Amino acid sequence: MHINYLILLLTTTLSIAALSKTYAQVDTMKVLFLGNSFTNSNNLSSLFEQFAIAAGKTVLVDENTPGGYTLSMHLTNPSSLQKIHSQDWDYVVLQEQSQIPSWIPERDTLMFPYAIALDSIVHANHLCTKTLFFMTWAHKDGDLGLPAGSDSYENMQQRLRSGYLAIADSLYAPVAPVGWAWRFVRNDDDKIELYSGDNYHPNLNGSYLAAATFFATIFHQSAVGVNYYATLNSSLATYLQTAASSIFLDSINLWNTYSYNSNPHAIFNYNINGLSTDFTNLSTLADSFYWDFGDGQMSHITNPQHTYQDSGWYQISLIASNDCYADTQKTNLHITTPNSINYKTPNYLNFNIFPNPTYTDIKIKSNHSIHQKVNVQVTDNLGKIIKLDNLFLDAGETTYSLSNLKTGIYFIKITINESFEIHKVIKY
């Protein structure tokens, strides 16, 4: 009795400990701003800090924002690198020089490689940190570096938007849509001035709008009603709070809010041989594993082998975790022996998938020459379902197209009746 109680208590404690990584509350939100005078003007980082404090948040904010700086300069700046390594940041904000993200195709070489390198440094310091791209605003009348009349505010803003979203999408990084909030205010009320006298730096209205947008983006909540106005009147401040909140919250998925893939994805295959089962762990972005075999036994081995004492149905649970989050996969196994009444053979699994890596199509081939429908589910490495199809195996094989998928890692789950296999496939 006492032994069983201790096993149950230990099992419960370990499960809670693993899952607590997912739901732990952030006591202090730590944010580092790396940019230039667009961020430095009106002390945007301090405006954000005071805004957050007024909303009841606890924040730690730092910055390195020398005038005229580009991301390539931050990559070799000792102060920027020291600040990245000084904390386990929740967010590191990257703001490029005001024109470069709008230059096509020059941004491919002048911005993107340095953004990727900084993102790698940020995650090498702390896996859970999110790189947050600061989508800036266009110059008031279009790119000031181009001949007068050859560009416009709207054209430049669209190019900035596409540039920041392109690099953010490639890195699964979120975007603070400050420039898009500016666009909303400009189109909604042209009497509200957001620019300083040089027609590209922000005045206090513009910086306050940026601070409200960062608040909504980082805390995933409305900025409306926060009792901090800087030196603006309350009606203008409330309007800017509303604009920032609506732009972010109305299109929350567009800004990649939940895309950064520090989240582990629990996934496994298994092979049953009588009372023994071999488990193959295919989890991604996890460094700690907790298996519950459904019979009171558990393991922390990456790829365990387990022997059951009796035939029957068992629920298998795998919790895959890292320092940030945890994810769980559960499935039911039917364990039988040759002497069991319910013994069945074969189970029609043992599929091969080729070619792998693939550019367009894959072949799904069973080791058994069967004619049967199968369910095929494709998920990305975040666990998001990309495709779901029912296919017919002709003599145990079929062709399946992946040509419309982006380059990346995917998981193909093949299900027949209540049994399934999962295969990792690389699409290039």
C-alpha cells in the first residue's frame, strides 16, 4: 500500500513539474531594445517601461540605440553583444535603419543575413527569448533618399511591411506592427501629427503610439485604459491606445505572435513485439522526457523499451519539455500475446517514405501488399496541422505531393484503423 502510494505521488509530482514549465507565470518581463534614433527618440524604451508599470506589470528594460545604427553594426557592437548576454531576456527587439527594409532586393543582403545572425546569438544566449522585429514607419512623403516625387508614404510603408514580415516569417519571429499602427492613424485622422520636423523621426505622439503597440504585442492584451499618458492629453492618449490595440489584436496571427518555435513538440512511434514495446522518440526542441506507460511504470530515457506483465489496453503518455515549455502526446496501445484471444497479425504498419529529403512528391509504401484507405496528416515542427487527406493504398503504396509546402521539417502521420506511424520528412 505504501509503495503504491509513493509511486503515485512521485509520478504526479514529476508530471506537474514538467507541465509547470508551460504555465509558469512570468514575474518580470525582460525586454532589450536594439535599434537607432527611431527607438531612442523620446526615449521609447522608457515610455514602454512606464506604460507597462502603469498597467501593473513588472518589467526590466534596457537598450542600445546609437543614431544611424544598422543591424549589421549591432552584430559587431560590443555593447549590443554584452547586453544580449547580460540577461535571459523574454524579448530582444531588433529595429533596422529606417530605409533598408524597404529596399528591394538590397534588403536581402543588407538586412536579412544580420537579422538571422543576431537571432542566432539571441537564442544561443537563451533558447526561450523571442526576437521581436520592430516594424517601423515610412518617411512622411516617401523615402527621403530617393528623388522628390518618385516615392510615396504608402509605397514605402508597404515595402517596410513586406520586408519585416519576410524576415520574421523565415525566423518564426513575432513583429511589433508599429508602422502599421501609424498607417491606421494617418488614414483615420490626418490632424494628428506623428512626425517631428524632419518628417521621418517621431514626435512624442508617434513614440507614444509605438510604446502602446509594444505593450499590446509583448503582453498580448489591449493597451486601452492604461492610466499613463506621458504628457499627452487623455483623449489623444486613449485614441492612440485604441489604434495600437486594434492593429495588433485584430490581426494577431499575422504578426507571428505565437510562431516562435521554442515550443517543444512531443511525438513518438512504437513497435510492439508480444508484451514488449520499443518506443522511438521523434520529439523536437526538447531536452527532457517523461514517459508514463499506463501500467504504473515510468521512464526518463529518450527511447525506452518497456515490457508489460499482462495483455490489455494501456494509455501511453510522453511529456517532452525544455527550459521554456512542455508538450504531451498520448495514445492507446493494445498489448497482446499469441495466447490472447484478441491476438491479431499483421497490423499493416511498417511504412517506408522516400525520397527523403524531397523536393516535390513522396512515396508511401507499406511492407504489406494491402489495398486499403489510410489517413495521412502532415504537421510542421510546431505541431500545426498543414494537410489532412484520405488516400488509397494500391498494392501497399501511393504517391503523395508535398510540392505546395515551404522548405522545412514536417511530420507525416499515417493511420490505419487505430494504429499509426509518424515519419519525419525534410522538404527542400
